[in-house]
Amino acid sequence: MSELFESTEALDEFKALMSDPAARQAFVELKAEKAESGTRRRYSHILKVVGETPWAIRRSMLAVIIDILAFRAEGGRLTAEEIEERIGARRQAPPQPSGVAVIPVHGVITPRASMFSEMSGATSIEGLRSMFRQAMGTKDVGAVVFDVDSPGGMTDQVPEMAAEIRSARGKKPMIAVAHTLMASAAYWLASQADEVVASKSALVGSIGVFTAHEDRSGEGEQKGIKTELISAGKHKTDGNPFEPLSDDGRATMQRLVDEFYGMFVGDVAKGRGVSVDAVRNGFGEGRLLGSKDAVSEGLVDRVGSLEDSIGTMLQATRPAALGDVVGGSASTTVGAGAQFILPPGSKVEAIGDYIHAETPDPEPEPIPMPEPVADPEPDPVIPDLAEQIALLRNRPAPRDPLSE
């Protein structure tokens, strides 16, 4: 009872305070300040993750990401348009023709959708895996096209996703198209498809891994701020942004980068059917290549557009023509895996996104004739009676006693 009394008194007091406009304004400002403080702490943690994680991404793009996160950690704000201007906006969803799954791989690659909620246009491995599994498990999808326009991203979950794409070879044909940037982690994934295609203006490659250490100790000193970390564990604070990187910390980061680079070149070698040495000592050696050079170096198979690649896959999922036309016709859209049972003399033709099937006029069905009625079986008594009559007819004439 005392708890109820105390809560009621507190509620009455809160209502009385909120009845004053000045008090309400102060309350709103306090809540906003606490929320902003929490946001700054959150972005400070994200910056720490960025510094500890190996990246397979263009160096210039990672620098932009770090600048945006540091700006937010300091309490700055950017509109969605300003962020899109710096890292690129998500393009419209690619076309989804019947029978072919077109999977977008756009923007910065992260392990989860919520990793960089403000990085519009990003692709999460989590979402990519879901789309890929749905395409592979859907009966009406006969082919997959990856629409790639990405600078790469974090290495988290990329080796696992690359292995899943590679293991799906032979189940359904897969094409990855550079439309128009296929760099680092994006190429890591795309190289596992059956075929890799680059548009004329595409840039492909940037095979490499690196990480970044942000030494912000000088900036803190200029502001009169010195951060001292209290920790347990010899290497617990290696790579923190409040002091220069130690030799041990540098060596640890280098080992991690080398490990992921080994995974990267190993998967590319498997995907492209070449040796690991060929990838390490060729394939641009970490540079981005134009489409023609990418073909020469073996990174891609040919130069072509996204639309052409989708058309190629559409043709691959359609049935071949059958014989000559005799008469009759029907048209329908066709998904991959659809099967037709057509009579002899039928013809099938692809027209755009449709399949036009022409079949001969059906033969008239014969009119069923009644079964002939069999003669009934004779009554078993009749043969006996006939035999008795015959005997009677052939019997000797009766003897006349008067004639004797």
C-alpha cells in the first residue's frame, strides 16, 4: 500500500511540473541531450569496430566512412542526402523478369543490416544470403544474376557467403555483372559465380585487405583532453585511438590482415579456376582495372551489359522449339522449371518475356460403338429334350398284334 501511495504522489508531482511550459521545454531538452550523448557513445563504439576489423574495400571509401562516423561521434549530424552524396545512393531495384532472380549487391558491404544504419545503399550479408537462398529454393527461378555496384566492405561473413555461392554451382546458372563497380569484397563474392561480366565502363578488382588505425591522441591534446585506459590483459587495448600504435599491436593487425587476404585470394582462385599464385601475382595486384584489362587479366569472362546478361539467362530457362506448326495456338509466360507436354507437330517460340506455343488441331474423338450382344447360352434342358425327340422319331414302329 505504501508503494502505491508513493507512486501516486510521484505521478501527481510529475503532472504538476509538466503543467509549466518552461518545465516541459527543459524536460524535452534534457531528454534530447541524453539521447545525443548515447548516440555519440554508440558511434565511438562503431569507430572502435572499424579500427579492429579487416576491410576489403577501396581505401578512399573507408576514409569517407571513418570521417562520417567520427563526425557523428563528435555530435555532428548529416542529412540522408549528404550521406548519399558522400557514399552513393541506392539505385532503383533491378528488373525481376519471370524465371530469373536479379540480386542487387549495391553500396558498402556489412555483415548485418543494422551495422551502419545511416549508410544508405549498403548491402548486408544477412540480407544477401536470404535473397540468394530464396532464389535457389524457388522452383520457378531457373537462373541468378548478381547486379553488382559496390566498393566492397567489411570482411565479416564474406568468406562464408562466397563458399555458399560457390557450392551452389551446377544447381542453377549464375552470372555476376559489374554494373558498374565490382571492388574488393564485392569481387570476392562475384568471382564465385559461373560467369563474371563487366559493363564497358566498369571498374573491377581491388583484391586486397587492410585495416585502419585512427590515432586521435594529438587531437585530444589540442582540446586539452587526455584519455587514459584502465584495462586488464596485455593486449586488451591494442589499437585504441587515444595513443600511437605499438609494435605488438601493429604485428597483430598485420597477421589478421594477412589471414583474410589468404582467404580472399584462395576463394578467387577457386572461383576463377586458377592458382593462388596467379591471383597474388596478377589480377591487378590490388588495383582496379577497366573492363578490357579485367578480361585480359582473367578477372572477368567478357564485356557485356546487365540487360544482355539477363536476356542470356532468360533464353537459358526457356524450352527449345519443337517441330513445325500444323494449327492452333496459345501464349503464356514461363518460369524456370516449367514443363510442357505438347503433341507432335507443335512449335515453341520465345517472344520477349513470353513463350508462344502453337499446337496442331486435335484429332476428333471417335464415337464409341456399342458392344455386340452375344447370343444367350442355351438352356441346359433343351439339349436333353431334343435328344429325346430324335430318339422318338427314329424308334421302330409299334408291333400290331392283329397282323400276327
